Amino acid sequence: MKKIDRAIIIVLDSAGVGETPDAREYGDLGSNTFGHIASSTGGINLPNMEKLGLGNLTEIKGVEKTANNCGGKSLGAYGKAREASKGKDTTTGHWEIAGIINETPFPTYPNGFSKEVLDELEKRTGRKILCNMPYSGTKVLDDYGVEQKETGAWIVYTSADPVLQIAAHEEDIPLSELYKACETA
């Protein structure tokens, strides 16, 4: 067998191929991003990922299964990973790929951030805050974008990951100020 002296790992964040055994703990029963996108759009065309074996991981309309992992026509080794760490966020997954196992999940903010955190952010940046809820990054702009432009306030939101996210129209608030607010946060 030929010696392999390097590997390329392709990580597709938020591109799931089926739920894991602990899906119930995280509200993810029935999750399967690739499968659901493909079925709701009539199929997807991912010829290179298909050649690497993507279709072997779950049913994906438009992506064929290739032969098995042990010498068939797949050009890559493929697999599904289940985290050993506690938590389901992107950071935990990336750390685990590098060999770090988290015994304690990072905190998440299903009810938004504390008044103390928001008051301090307002004080240090000189701008008020809108939203402070878990939100999709595109939907929060749809729902709060006009108010943000009218008031000059920050749109602050979170997601399933342990992050505080800040959004604003860069035509109204310079990108450098947005970056500074992120540093401050």
C-alpha cells in the first residue's frame, strides 16, 4: 500500500448528513441539511463531492452513491463524525478535529445576553442595541434592518453557537467602527 504523507480535511460547517444519537438533547431530531435541501429543491448537483463519496453518507437527491470506502470508485475516504465533546457548536467541532475534547459545553444564550453585558456594550460603543435574541443572520437583517438604519443602533443577536453577533448597515456605520464594536464585545 502506498504511504500517504498528508491529508486534506474538508469541513462543511452546518452541512449535516443526518442526526447523531444525541440529537434529542439539542433539539435536532430529524436533522439532515443536505438531504432536506436536496429534497426541497428537486435535487442538487455536487459532482466533485459525489466523487469523494458524499452520497454514501445519507440519501441526497441528485447525488449518487459511489462504491464502498475500500477501493470502489469513490476518490476519497468519507465518513460521518460524532463529537466526543459536550456541545454542538462549530468551535467545539473544530477543536475536536485538532484533538481537544471539551467536557463542558460552551454556554449558549437562548434568551439573549444579560442586561449587564448589553449596558456595558452600549456604554463603550456609544450606540443603543436592538434585538438581543437568537436569530438567523439573514432574518435578523430583514426584521431589524430598517430600524437599525433609522436609529443607528447595533443589531445584537446570537444563534445556537456560543456567540454574540453584531450587525449594522456599513453605509451608515463605517466597517472600522463595526470591527471596533466587535473587539469591544
